[in-house]
Amino acid sequence: MESSFKLQNRLDSAKETPLFYKVFGLIAGGMILDAGDVYMASAVNTDLLSTKFATMLQSSMFLSAGFLGLFVGSIAAGIIGDFYGRKKAYQINLLLFGLFTLIGGFMPTMPLLIITRFIAACGLGAEIVTGYALVNEFAPVKTRGRWCGACAVIANMGAPLALLAATLMIPNLGWRSMFFLIGALALLLWVLRRHFPESPRWLITQKRFTEAEKIITELEANGSYDAADFELTQADGQNVVTERKSRGLFVAIVTVSAIMLAQYTFTSWVPTLLVKKGINVVHSLSFSTIMMIGAPVGALIGALLIDHLGRKKIIVPAFIMAAILGLIYAQQTTNAGVLIVGFLLTMMFYVLMGSAVGVYISELFTTSFRFRGAGIANGVAKLLTVLTPYLAAWAISNFSANLIFYFIAILTLIAAIVVGLFGPETKQKIIG
């Protein structure tokens, strides 16, 4: 216990070093691919339909296979990462994603493409779980929120980059070119990650102290932060750990599900909703693009404030603001109002992505359960997003498009209450 506590304290207070920057860069690269692939699939799916390579049913199955794979991958990564090591989970998921994305580009029929997409998505589903959790485990306590938030900012650059690549490549080279590009980049990153260090925190939980100390010593190359600069509060005892596991899982599932469902519903349906408000299709796509600029802006705000104000002081107000902005958006009738409120709502969603998904979720769990906890929370959220398009389409067709925004408001208010009442504050605290 004494060796474990000393090693963990050294790791928590170690200043950033070249090894940490290398770890962060490799993780951020994977997160860009993760974000970009979702938008790549959407662009590819459009071309699959227009070229009649896929029927409408096959097109739906292609998208559903991706979401189902993300769910399976999230759960599997949690189990592998907690029981067999972070490095093993991290390498397996990227190899699976890169290899089967590349193979997908060669598939002669749609059923085979759907199968390869499912397997590739299993690998992709693990990336968001492993990425944020690993930044959390390598970063110093003093700046942990800042680095996890920065990872979220970089990850959200994947969307515009993927859309730009799709715009340039699909009309000239066909949809297969996107599979070749994403698959090749993933395999290149897999090669670069071959010497990725194992998480010292995981090694400590496995009582592999010698291996952990070797990595921690390298992470201490630039010295350590003064312990007086941050709180050194550590939960101790089985009862506390059990409480954190059950309570943390409840808070994590509600938080991630609310963010993913609200953000996905809004961004996926906003062009349709704009048309319903009387804005023509061309303008609706332009408006959607401008609104999406709020994504990196919001993630950056979350990253900059998370270590200064604390986790709950960012997350709870952001949920409340998302609810208010959703209700305000439903009442907009002018182009300017739609654009401004839509931008602010998108920004608020990504403040939550940067602070809650990127930082807070991994901090809710101890090292021994961190990957499984984050994996379950993300997996449940991904599974719920499979059902959302059908519910949204039903609401728009049978009632009013404004029901979408009432749904977002209710969802985000519930999440605000759950985090506010049950979520612990984890700012600059050691988590065993």
C-alpha cells in the first residue's frame, strides 16, 4: 500500500515531459480519426445511395451496423483495458478499425461492406473510451482537466477535416477512396503506437511496481508540481470505492446519454428542422455549417475553464443553458434568430462534450474500473442513439418539429439534476 501510494503521488504531481507530449499526440491522433469516421460514414452513405450500390434498406443497415459496432467496441474495450491492460486494448482496437476499414474499400457487394463496417466500428467504439481515459491516467492532477479538454478540442477537428476530404475525394475518386484514406491513416497510427507505454496507474493496481516506477521516472524528467498547488484527496477503503463505482456509473450513463442524444438529435436533424421553418435546403445546409463552428469553440471553452472553475460548475450550468437555448430555438422565426441561437446551442453541446465526456466521466471511476465504467456509459449512449432517428422522424411527421427541442430540454434538465445532486466534484483530486 505504501509503495502504491508513493508511486501514485509521484505520478500525480509530475510535470509534463516529452513522453507525456508523445502520449498525448498519439491519443489525439486517434480521436481525430474517431470523430472524422462518423462524418465519413454519412458522406459515403449518400454516395452509396446515389450510385445505386446500396438500396435504402441496405443504407440503413450500413449506418445501424456502425452504431451497433460502436456499442460492442465500447463494452469490449472496457473489459480488455481493465483486466488485460490499457496498451493491449488500445492497440487491438486501432488495428481492428484500420484493417477492416481498409478491407471495406475493396468489398464488391453491400452485404460484405456492412459486415466489414460492423467489425471496423467495434474497433472505433473503443477509441473514445480508451483515448480520454488514457489522457486522464497520464496527465498531472493539476492540469488533468486542461489536457483532457484539449483532447476534445482536437478530436472535434476531425469532423470538418473528414467533410473536406469527402467533398474533394468522393466526386473524383469515389466512395472507396475514403475507406482507403481512413484505413491507411489508422494503420499508420497503429505502427506509431507500437511503443506506447502502459498506463502506470494500471500497473500499480496490478502490483507491477517496478514497471510502473520506470515509466513514472521518465514522466518526472521535468520535475514535479508543488503538492500545495492542488488537493491531494484520495478515497480509501472498500466501501468508498464500491459507492463510487455504483454512483459513478449512474451519473456517467445519464450524463453521456443526455449529451450524445441531445447533440446527435440536433445536429442530425437541423437541416430538416430548418426546412420545416421555411428556410430553403441550400440555406439550411449553409446554416448547419455555420452552426457547427460552435463545436470547436464550445470544446475550447470547456477545456479552458474546467481546471479553473471545477467540473460541476461547468457541466451543470451548461446542461441548463442547453435546455433554455433549446426552448428558445423552437420559438425562432427569423434567419438571424435561427442562426445565432443554433450556434449558441451547438456551442453548449460541445462545452459538455469537452468537459463532461472528455474529462469528468473518466474521473468518476477508480483505475480498476475506469475503462469498464467509461465503456458502459458510452456503450449505453451509442445504443440509445440507434433508436433516436426513428423517434425523431415519428415526432416530426405526426406532431411538430418543436418536439425535438422539448425532448432536448427535458433530457438536459434531468442530466443537470443528476450531476448536481449525485455527481462528486473531482477537480484536481487524486483518484485511486
